[in-house]
Amino acid sequence: SKVMSACFAQFHPNLMVGGTYSGQIVLWDNRSNKKTPVQRTPLSAAAHTHPVYCVNVVGTQNAHNLVSVSTDGKLCTWSLDMLSQPQDSIELVHKQSKAVAVTSMSFPLGDINNFVVGSEEGSVYTACRLG
């Protein structure tokens, strides 16, 4: 599936993470001689089923997670050590009604809870992961 987003895995200089059109998260290790991912998430309703336009590693050296978000408004939190299922997921909705079709996401430096997202309809929203 096409890679829609990619980032280096902060705190893991050899790892690169991608989000795909099919909704999978893929992981490459540049120590490997493979051009294909060394890990990928399963296609599952527990994770993403829409394109993943944003992947971000947030946290500190000793406590960090991969955060991904797809165009159906589903935000998933993953451990880089276990991509078989998300540790947590939340639905991003605007005014309790429709899902936000997210196309971009950014966290302030050092903040793992608060973030902003950009949407397909041209709006920017502030949000938080932990209530």
C-alpha cells in the first residue's frame, strides 16, 4: 500500500515509521538490508481502516509512544516494540458529531498530551489525548 506519511522514530535512530493508504503502520530498520518493512500492523478494526496521513513519536527517551491518526478521525497510540495492536485509540470528533478527517498532526516539544490537527475541510483543531 502507498506510504502516506513517514518519520524517523525519535530515540531509535535506526528506525523509520510509515503510515499507509490501507491503514497499516509500517516500520523499517536501516540496519537491515531489506527495502521492505521489518514490521507492520495487521489490518484490523481495532486499528486504522482509513489512510494514515500522520505518524509521530512522542515522549521521552525512557517513555515514548508512536501516535498515528487516519482520515476517519481515529487516533491510535502504539508501542514501537509491539505493533500487533494499538495500546489505546480515541475518535476525534468535532462538537460530538462527525469525525474529523485528519490530514496533519503536530505535538508541542515535550508535550505528549496536547496536539493540533489539520483537517480535509481546511480547519485546524486543538485536542488532547488524555482527557
